[in-house]
Amino acid sequence: MDKDKLKYQQKYWAQLNKMAILTRPRLGKKNWIGLTTLYKREIYRFFKIYIQTIFAPVITTLVFFIIFSL
């Protein structure tokens, strides 16, 4: 029984070593899908918090100009 267990463990570790080899990611359709998804999420996030994204910096800049232009 110990021999079977040892064979199983050796086979298991051999498979893990094969899976652990780092390879360069392939460029192809999957990367375009990821890029498109990231782009859509960021655009959605931008429109969801557009007040914080656009109006807050504009107001801060205006206050800066008002204070330091006097």
C-alpha cells in the first residue's frame, strides 16, 4: 500500500512541476476580450462617479485660482 501511495505522490508532483513551468502569455483573442472588458468597466466606472472625476478637480482648480490670484 505504501508503494502505491509513493507512486501516486511522485506522479502528482511530476504533474505539478509540469504545470508550474512559466510560459509567455499568448497574444490572441483572449487578450482582446480582456482589454475590451477592462475598457468597458473603466468607462462605466467613470460615468458612475463623474462628479468626483470631473467636477471635483474643476472646483479645486477654481478655488486655487481665486485664492492665489488676489
